[in-house]
Amino acid sequence: MTHPTATSHCILTGDRPTGPLHLGHYVGSLRQRVALQQLHPQFVLIADLQGLTDNGSRPEKIASNILEVMADYLAVSIDPLRTTICLQSALPALAELTMLYMNIVTVSRVERNPTVKHEIQQKGFARSLPTGFLVYPISQAADITAFGADLVPVGDDQLPMIEQTNEIVHKMNSLMRAPVLRHCQALLSATGRLPGIDGSAKMSKSLGNTLTLSASEQEIQRAVSAMYTDPSHLRISDPGKIEGNVVFTYLDAFHHDCEKVAEMKAHYQQGGLGDRQCKNELEDCLQTLLAPIRERRQQLSADKETLLGILKQGSEKAHEHTQKTLLAVKRGLGLPVMF
């Protein structure tokens, strides 16, 4: 990943609190956030309202996972002194901006968003689609613009969201006497999307193919043992394929010694290297990575009061920041500002 050098950048990232975070989050965003907080102002949003867009009948699921996600953040070394961690539902400016933006975005435009189309199909909504889920890209645009973020770390599947945000920025600015909102750009991770441990295209909580950051030693061992490799690699002496081989994808993502992984790939492809040996190497790597995260997380989870205090402090700071943006937008549109 290439980091921008300008000092005026503002970062916004976030997660829906639908369950504990997993290795896909870590490789796709979390470790990037830890690096970025050293360089730029950064806000991390726990998007509980967006979590409700497909969990509206199960609000307890979202509520119970807010502090779980907080513990994950701190356990991977996101520093609340450098990164402002805040709660979406504590920031009314986000909801008001969403409503303003909804009036300039057509239903057909939201329905054309390929990420939304894919997720609607994946979740099997059909005509039972919650309205909030359909328009969540507009809510994301409100989040990004409210914080004045111009760099947004995302996976490549979220690029349509960035495109739609910039369309909204352009339209809103054209309606105001002077531009208020900033355009943004995606900041992609150097590591691509992490597949599920079952070989599926994406590690996803909803698909049940994840390995959480809080996984025990036994859970890590079981997950690695069950990982998809090359089904045609029946004997150790057989040449094996590394394309689509989840074990090697994870070694690329997490192993600290790139040269050793390259040697293993060459050996596997020519024959003579067994799946078990490759999995043992990966398991050692993941055990080393996750053990300290798991230990810190256990300590943090036991202190709910501290977690709530950090979240409240961050939300207060974010509230002040986002309210300024909302007031600037309302004044720019010529709308009355009563408070």
C-alpha cells in the first residue's frame, strides 16, 4: 500500500457491529488503520444503524456486538489517542445528511449499484428488501462527507460506494452557493479480499466461513485443518496448484517471510510438499498472530466501563465535527438553522 504524503488528509473507516471481527477484517482494513493512524487524522465508525438495515427485527444482535467490536479495535492496536472511535447512532448529523441526500438520488441509481445488487441477491431479499438496506450507500455517503474524509480504506467490492458518494458530493455542491463537501478516494489494501476458510470467494460472517480475531488455539487448529487446498493433490509427490489454494492465499497474507512462502510454492508446484506441512506452517503463523490479540481482547472485554468511556469520548468529539458539516450544508442550501 502506498501512503499519501500530504498532511491534510482525513481518514474514515468503520464496521457494522453484526458480530466479532475476523481475519478478513484484519487483512483488509484493521492493520491498515493501525498504520494510517500514525500519519493522518482518522475516524473509525461503529455503524450500528447500518447494521440494523438487515437486522431490524434483531436489534439485540447489533447492541450486543458494539463493545465486542470496540474490544477488537483496541486489541489490534487501534489507539484511541490517535484514532477517534465513535458510534453512528450517537451522531444525529449523519441521519439528517442521509435524508438530505436521499432527495437527490433516484431509486434506479441505487438499484444500479453493483455492490447493492450482489448483496440483495446473496441475502435473498427479493421484494422483502428493507428500504434501509436499499439506501445504505446514501447513508455511507453521509458518513464520509460528514467527517470531511477524503481517503476511505475499502475493499475493491466497495468501489461503487465511493463512486456514488462522489456523485452525491458533486450534486450537493452544485446546489450550494459555494462548495462545502469534499470528494473522496478509495484507499485499497495491498492484500486482496481474503477468501473464506471453505474456499468461498469472501470471508463473511453471514456465510459462517470466518476465523475470528478471538479464536482459540483449538479453533485455529480446526479451521486450518479444514482449509481448502488442491483436490487433485492426492499424494505428496504429486505436483499441486497454488491458484485457488486457500492455504497459500493465507500464507501470502499473513506469513512474515515472503521468500520462504515463495520457496514453498515452487516446491508444492513441482511435487514433494504435502498439504499437512503447508497447513502446519500456516497454523504456526496464525497462532503467533492471534495469541496476543486474543489475550488483549479478553482483558478489554472484561472492562465494559472503560470500553464505553472510550466510545463516549470519541462520539462526543465526532458529534461536534459532524454537526459543523451539517450546519454548513444547511446554510449552503439556504435551509433554516434553528439551533
